[in-house]
Amino acid sequence: MFCFPQQRSRSHHPADRRTPDRRAHHPDLTKLLGWKAMQKEAELSGAGWAEERKWALRMGLTGADSIDDKSIPTFARGELPHFAGINTFLKAPYAEDVTEVQHYDATVLGIPFDGGTTYRPGTRFGPQGLRKISALYTPYNYELGVDLREQMTLCDAGDVFTIPANIEKSFDQISRAVSHVFSSGSLPIMIGGDHSIGFPCVRGIAECTSKKIGIVHFDRHADIQEKDLDERMHTTPWFHSTNLPNVPAKNLVQVGIGGWQVPRDAVKVARDRETNIITMSDMERMGIDKTAEMALEMAWDGVDMVYMSFDIDSIDCGFVPGTGWPEPGGFLPREALALASKVAAEGICGMELVEVSPPYDTSDITALMGTRVIVDVLGSMVSAGTLGNHKRHIDKPVTIPHGEFEGNRWSNKR
Ligand SMILES: [Mn+2]
């Protein structure tokens, strides 16, 4: 498998003339993660994929006679082809009836709200932007040796009905939706939306538990002042979140903060409340492993669960142009993915991915990056076996009534 006979015979490298076997000069391949990952794939089940292909034939009819691959349906259903279909996140099942989210390990929900934006609007299109480009992904990750479809269940519950230009009503709707998903036992994964949604998201989780919650917050901005432009804008979620009785400010860890866009009002609050700020330079000096270790230590100190908030603008704006308030000097994508994965590996009780603004995006790269953060977080939890750890802390679940209706909408009587 690793022999390259042609290359060997053609090579004029001096090393090859000294020894006939070029491989003797290679490092031990079995020490490479690349080799280990290749072996690990063999341990993965293919049952979920086989099931999806059968399901596609049931839903989309069997394909034309001229097509040799008999698993290809007439109508595109499920993962393939990546350019076709109605896109939910990662082409996961659409939980159109949201009482069904309880049957899934994790639930994606879109929060199309940009009423808290103080510069570039457009994050109301963030959920659709991520869903669209998420169709590019397979559920398998080579390096992790994880296949989400085989190892966990995922659904997309669609978007929360937010009310443009009314922050109070939108926040109430968001908290209600998040509390429904969290109470069901499914892990809530929120796609924003601007960062003002951080407060109602955390509030939705916090009301379902008597336990304490820490927060790891990736951002260039501190987002902890009380008000901005006289309202609770996207610069304020952590002031209001850490006012909640079971969300201690000392367990808020803010990673990547810095540059010229941190309002002094926010710094005063961070200092008063003794939050923990790790700057980009801190991370560079300590390295990724030490940074993650320190963030986890502070976030988990004396609490039962940790929530993750990932602002896409924590990554250098050269990589994520489609965002509400870009700031140079941020994480490299590799650093951000590694940090988010390491934090997620310990288990999280929910996450939000915010500030993707498709109208300002180029070639979907910002939405692509946001999608990648979410799938890496899920893959990391699956790999570490920590997905579902939050369930044991749901001791005050909420029940939200649904309306009464029988039959199907927009269809002729059967
Ligand atoms: Mn930010």
C-alpha cells in the first residue's frame, strides 16, 4: 500500500542510491496521526449510511434503469448530491414538529435576529447561510475518525419566530425555544443571529436547571456592558447573562479579546465582576493546549455545566469577511477549531455560533467557517464520549403547550 515502485526507480536522490529501499528512510508511519486515522475508519459502522440510502429510495423512488448504482433515487433525498435538495443543517432530518426534538442527541435551531447589531446588519440570514454551505459537508471527519451519522443523532428544528425591531419579544421567543429543546434532553445548537442572542439563549437553559452554568466565550469583543446605544445590543449579552442567579460571572471565560473595538464600559464591568479574559497574545504565548486547559479550569470551577458561545469574528477578519463587526488580529482558523474542540471535549450544555452575516460574505467562506466550528464541536464531543452529559442536570424542565390541529397543511383531503 505504501510502495511507490515507479518513483523509486526514477529517483536520482542520493539517498536512494545508498539504499535500495527508500522506505527505510521514512519515519515510522505508524506514529503518524494520518496512519492511525486511516485504521480508525475501519472501526466505524456503516449502518446509518446504509439506512439513509434505503430511506432515500423509499422517499424519492428508485432511480432510472440506466443508472448502475441502485442506491440512487429519482428525487434527491438526504446527503447526496451535495448541490441538490432542501438544506437543513448538514442535511439532518427537519423536525418540523418540534415536539420530536426529544428523539435526537442534538438539535440545531436558527435564530434569525439582527436587531441587536450596531454596525453591519444581515445576521438574520446567518442560519440560512450556514445551512446552505453545510450541505458541502459529509458527517465523517478523517482525523477524528468520527462519523456523526453513525455515532449520534441530529435534527434541525428550523428557525425561531423572532420579531424584527422588538428585542424584548424576540428575546422571549428565543428563551422559550431554547428551553423547549434543552428540556427535551436534546443538546441545543443555536445559529445566530447577532450576539445579543447570547443572553436569551443562556436564560433559556438556565431556567431549566437549579445547577450552575459557566461560559466559555470566544470573541474579539468583551460584550459585557449593560447597554449600547441605550439598548441591550450585541455588545451586552454577558452583563445580562451573569445577572442570572445560576450563571456566576467568575465562571465566564472570554478568549481572544483584544484590539481596538473593546468599549471601556465593558472593561469596567469585566473588572468589577471578575470575569476571566485571555487575549490573543496570551494564547500565542501559552499555546493552544495550555490556553484550553486554563479556560476549562476557570469555566468549570464550582459549576455543573459549561455553555459555549462562539463569535465568528474571533477569527481574523481576513478569513471571515461576512460578519457584523470585523476586527483584524484574530485567531487563525486552525487555532480556533482546536480551541473550540478542546473546550467541547469536556462536554457542553449548549452552544451558539453567532455573527455570520451572509450579505457581507464572500464565496460563503464565513458561513463555511461557522459550520466547521459546529461540526468540530459535535465531533469532539462524540470522540470524547461527553455528548449527553448535560441531561442529568435538567431538574426543572419546561412544558410549552402546542396548538390543536389534525391532518396535513396545504393539501387535498385524503
Ligand atoms: Mn464579536
